[in-house]
Amino acid sequence: MEKIALKDETFDPFRSESYILSVQISMVGYKICVIDTVRDCIISLITSPFDVAQSVDDDWGNTVNSLFTQHEMLSRKFKNVYFSFESPLFTIVPYELFIPEKSKQLLELVHLLPELFEVRYNQVKELSATIIYALPSSLASNWLAKQPKTIFVGHSAPLVTICALAKSNKDEPLIIANFGEGFYIHAIAKNKELLHCNSFTLYDANDTTYHLINTCKLLGFDPNKSDITLNGAFSEMVALESLLLQYFKRVNPDSVLDGHNFAYAIAKYKSIYWNLFNLTLCE
């Protein structure tokens, strides 16, 4: 993860109550952006690795305190605060099958949960679906102690939501892969109906290409007649795009929906940090 600290010249910390703060944290670092709601423009981007990567058994208290010490603006009052933990631990269930009290049981059907993680959920009304996900309990509690009105968003939620919002030709699949720290999430939708959404461990470009192609074929889609969109960060992204071009009609290394405007210096990062920038799609 690279270290970035960008602020548009219009950024004014004393106008924070008209801004939206979005924060995405992983085991290895953090990503922060600020959105000016008046212009619907992303005016600040900060990313940095931690000095020492976290583990599933760590207490996040010192890490959260350090974040607020390093970045004074985090303590300010914002119009909204969105927070996401970067993790492949999620599952999706239809509204009619979802029982809040059984969230953990449902998630444990597909993932082994670390002992110190808690379970939360988001509902995607456009798809009549519920995303159940997990994050470290001490991370959530220590963050809430600083920003008590935070809206928590599952890492997969922006990708799932975009499947209902993005425009695509009738009966043509919408195929997207979003890359995180050590994993990627692959989603396929058609006619605004989610057909597939799952996380995979990220190994290399060849392994990723195999899974992306195989999933499409299992669902009855011919990659040669389909576009695929990639966003997020992957060290082998150039090689992956080259491989996928041999099998898909078109590879789009960008977002499928630009939900915001961008300050000039930040615009080039809109694909790499697509998930962070689009946490605001979710409630």
C-alpha cells in the first residue's frame, strides 16, 4: 500500500459539517477520503500502511488512537461518517430468509470467524438482499467511541449495490472484480439481478484469470461476448488485464459508475480506491 496525502485547495476543516468522511481499514493499513457534499466532489485522499500489520487477535485501541492523533480532522463533526473493514468475510442472503438474531449463524455457514470479531449487516433494498459481514470488535468499539454516529458498511456492499444501480444492456451480464488486500470479490449481475458474489484468495494473475472465466462459464455466460470491469489494487493488474483480453470481449480497468466528481490530483486514483469512494452508496 502506497502512502498518499492529497488535499484539494478548497478543503477547509472548519466546513467539516458539510463534508462526508469515508474510512476503510485493513489489517495492513488505512484509506481515508473526504467528500464535499456541496459539489459532490472528493477533495481529500489519505492512505498509509501501518508500521506493524495487525492480526486477528490484536486489540485495536492503540491503532485507532494513533489514527486520531495523526489526523486531527478525524475528530471533527461531519455530515456523515462511513466506515468499512476490508475483509473477505461476508455472505449475502435474501430479505425473506434473513433473521437478525441469526446473523452470526448464517455467516458461519460459509466462513470460520475469528473469536474476537463481531457480526454486522447491511441491507441492499435495490436487490432485496442482506449482506452479513464481520470485523474486529475492538476496532468497531474504539472507532465508535471517537465517532459515535458512524455508518458501518460491509466491504462488499458498494460492489453489490452497484449491480443494481449500474446501467447495462438488457440481458447482458454485468461482470465486476474488485481487488483488496490479499483477496478479490467477483460479482455478476444481469438485468439488475445479482447472480453471483463471492470472495477468492488472491494468488497471481493466472489463478485469478482461471476463476473469473470459470465462474462466468458456470453461470452460462460466454466471456468472449462479455465485458469485465476491474477495480481496486493488485500488483499484477497489468498482467491480469492482458490475460483477460484473450478471453473477454473487453476489459474495463475503471469504475462502472462514477458516483462523484474528483479533485484534479485525486482523479487518477478513482479506480484503485473505488470501494472507498463508493461507501456512500450504502446505508
